[in-house]
Amino acid sequence: MKRQCAVPRRAAASVCAGPIMSRLSLLDATFLLVDSAVSPKHVGALQLYERPAAAGEDFVLRLYRRLQRIPPRTPFDKKLKMRRFGLPEWVDEPSLDWDYHLRHVALPAPGNNLQLTEMIGELHERPLDRHKPLWRVYLIEGLAQRRFAIYIKIHHAYGDGMTIAFWLNHWLGGSSRSQLQTALWSPPPAGPAPESPLDSLPVSVIPELYKLALRQVMSAAGISRKRLPVPFAAPRTAFNTQVTADRSFAILDLDLAAMRAVGRGHDATVNDVLLAVTDLALHRYLGEHGGNTDRPLVAQMPISLRSGSDGPGGNQVTMALVELASGRTRSPMSRLQKIHAACRDVKNEYRALSPEATTLYIAVLELIAQAGESLHLTDQMPALGNVLVSNVPGPQKAAYLDGARLVGAYPVSTFAPGLVLNLTVYSYAGKLHCGLLGARRAIPDIDHLAELMLEAFADLQAAAKTG
């Protein structure tokens, strides 16, 4: 008997790709196991588009109807099958519910960015339905300046930031004359995802982790000049509190060429400059809210484990802890220098470790933090980190969707256990598009935090010019 694959209504033909059933890797399954109503582990993006000059007022409605006709491919035609013992599996969904997966909504015209980000925060609060494929897409009309938006929500179990960026890019064209050919949920067939380091751990990771712990102790004791943070030694801040279901979201843009210019005189990377901007803004935010800013904050930074030959699919990522600068560091350039040195030390340390060792090390730390969150002990536990900062590369040339120019692409991520603040950035067309996600109860004024980041970047630029 032939199996059937998911076909949207009015689809001319079906597309079947991939096996009927496939088991999740341990790392992929982890995002499902820690998923909860107050901290769902879906991620996504907010894309801003400018309608073509000749397009009519019904452009978005026509786009919506055309997208409905594009059938899904793996993994977007798969839903979960939970098993009593062992890891969950992906199984085929024979009939996709398009009224659920693809939505057409509108803001009261003329909508602005603040209204849009408030809507995204509310949409991002809602967990995905475990009985359906774990993704949703919203086309949003009503924005000023002939703009519209697309908000995408995908469960982290499908893939990491690099995988999702690939899916987000593949349906875009490189010209204003590019016509719609495919959709986010219909990616080209890909080979099997690389095996997760957690799926096969050699015994050799034990001495590696022992040596890492020894070097961290030496760093904390001042015996070593390397800055390697000891786990769960970050200062407690307003960002380290028990997670709640509400979300706040803000966006901002940073110029890539200007960021490179700031870092050039100190051999600092764009990522170093981003961390310095974030660190300065967070210290100012905490200071305004009566927080202690004397001790250095600690950033949790995802690190991709993909090699150049690895294709998209699944999660291939670990995490690094990076000690930033203290609130007593007055000079913006001194702050950048300290952060650059800390990032260099952490990178060198991770290069000396196997992917299996780094992944197991972070998995154990995250498991401890997750246990505290699940038991509602986050407010009593020491903090692993203070902010999660992720940087996902994207195309530097303008991209188009059915002739509509993509003018902004902002990640909308999730929280690490024990944290209620995430900054994920996406580089596109000469800018870093930054998405700030917070728990609204803990960070009700996240737009102000975005403003402080812009001010911090301006201060870094001024300090770099004066030497």
C-alpha cells in the first residue's frame, strides 16, 4: 500500500520526502522534554517586507492564497509520536490543517512597529499544538509605509538557528522580479542530519571535563590569567527569576560596517562589539532599576558544531559561558577590550575540547538549571548566566518574496533555563537585526532596553573615534 503525504487544499500535486517515521536525536528531543506552558521551546522570526511599487492593496491576500497551494515537505509534514520508553519520533501528518498553520491577520491601520512587536509578543506566548506539525506562519497586514510582516514560529526540536535560517532563506529570491516558487514549509530535500554529539559519548570526555574544571578553578583563584567563568557564579539580576508565560518583544538595527569599524582598532570581532553593546546597556538598565552592577555579568552564547559539509536539519549546537565586564568599567573601549580577551580565552578553550565534551558539559549545566526552574527554585538558585546572546549569519544582499523586498528580519527566540532574557541577532543586507525577548512581568519595558542598546553603541562609536 502506498503511503499518503500531506497535501494542502487546492494543491495540484503532493510532495513526499523523507521516511514515514524517524526518531529524534537526544539533543532534539531535549527541547521537547523541557517544553512547558510557561516556557515553550519554539523559536521563530519576524520578517518585515515592503510591497512592490506596482502591487495593489490585495497583494498580501493574494500571496496568502498562493501560499496555501504549496504542499509541505519534510520536516514540516511531520508531527510527534511520543513513546512510553525511548525517544519521540516524527510521523507523517496525512492532512495538514491550513486554518491552523497559515494565518492572515491585520493590525489597525496604520500600524507601527510598537504595535507589531506587542502582537508578536502575544503570539509567541502561545505553545504549539503537540497533535499537529510544530509550526505556524502569520501574514500580518495593516502596517504603514506599504509594509507587511510575516511571523514564523517553529519548534526548536526541528532544528537550531542555522537550520531555521536556511529554511527562512530558501523561499526568498534575489531580485524584485523574483516570483513565488516555494514556501518556508517546502524546503529542498536534504540528507540525514549529522549525529548529535550526545548520541554517542566516548569515555575520553571524562578526563577532558576534569581538566576543564581544573582550569576554571585556577582562573577563579587568580592562578591563571585566562578568564573562564565558573558555572553558577554569575550575579543574580532581574533577568534571573522564575519564568512566567507572558512575553515582551523589541527590535532594533545596528549597522554592520559601523560595528566592524569600532572593533578594527582592537582586533575585536562584530560579536565582541555586540557583547560590549549588550553589556553596557544591561548594566545601565540594571542601574536604573536599583540592581547591583558591580560584578561582571555572564553571557550564555550558543556555538554551532556544524562542519562545512553538514547540511541543514536537527540541532548541532553547544553553549559557552563568557564573563563580560563589571559596572565599574567606565571606558566603553576598556569594556570592549576585556570582553574581546574573555571571548578569545573561551574560544581557545573550546577548540581544545571535543564536541562531545563541550556538549555534555553544557548539557549537565543546563539540566541543573532546568531542574531548578521546573521545581520553581530559580529565585533561590545561583545564576548560570544573565543573558543569552546568539548571532546567526544571513545573506548580505537584498532578498525578495514574490517581488516584495525584505527590509528587516528579527529573530524571536526562547529562554534558557533560569533566564528570562534572550538577544538573538541576524545579519542581513549590511545590518544586524536584533530581536530582544523577555518575560513581560520581569522586563515590562523591553523597548527601553532596546533604546539603551542604541545609546551604548553610539557611545562605543564615539569612544572609538577619539581613541
